[in-house]
Amino acid sequence: MDGFGERVHAVGEDQWGLSTPCSDWNVRMLVNHIAGENMWTAPLMAGQTIADMGDSFEGDLLGPDPVKSFDASAEEAVMAVHEPGAMERTVHLSFGDVPGSEYATQLFADILIHSWDLAKATGGDQRLDPGLVSACASWFAEEENAYRSAGLIAPRVGVTGDADQQTRLLAAFGRRA
């Protein structure tokens, strides 16, 4: 979350409309997506369902101050995953129930990969924390086929045999580093 937040704070006023590696999203839409994920975190970690929340977090969630709105959403999400017992709770997602730890890991992966997307779009630092890349790659190795089958990620991109772990991870998520 910190890495994504740093990149959000670096977005220039004239960069919110720039294209991102996520072909359907510009910078504002990408940040809005993560803010929305953040806003879902507390209610879902508290046991609510997607049906309970309805369309509460649809549309433009960033308003006139996208950085401030993102920061507020991030703070709420971080607090929710750090609550005592949060990792052991059952979280009700659209595809079924999972432990809080699995939901938190899915959020972590989404935020990490979109950190690179945001940096790529705005000309920022594209280097991701190697420890986070390693943790994400370990988790995603077993999840990639399910994500691809569900249409949640783009086709895998080919890389050379000497590609570093970040390049391989991004390729697994359909990004060309």
C-alpha cells in the first residue's frame, strides 16, 4: 500500500488522464479501482457480503481530491486487515468464502501489480520491492491458472530466460516490463 500510495502522491495534475498498461483504464480509473478495493476491505473483513454492500463503491470514488480520497481509503483498508483476528475471519467474496489471509493476499497482489502499472503510466519508479515481488510470485504461482481462466488477467507475456523475478511476475500478470 505504501508503494502504491507514494506513486499516487507523485501523479501530476496533468497525468490523471494518461493511459495505463490496463488498456481500459487511465491513471484516475486505476487509482479509483484501488480506492474501491480499499473501501470494500473493511466491510468484507467485518463479515458483510457483496450483496450487503450493493453498489456502494461504484463510480467515481476519488472526487475533487483524488490523492486525499485514496489516502483515506488506504488508511481504512490497512486498519481493517490489522484488526485482531482479521486474518482468520471468513470473507465472503463473489466466488465463495475465503479466510481473511487469502483475501488480504489477493489485495496485496492487486496493489503490487497496479503499483507498477501506475509508475509505468506516469513515468515513475517502476522498480518494485524485491521482497514483495518474491512473496507475490510464490503465491501467484499456484493462482495464475485460476486467474487467467476467470478472465482476471491478460495472457502471459513471454520473457527471456535471464529475466529478473519482477519481469517474470509482471509477465505472469500479462504485463510487458
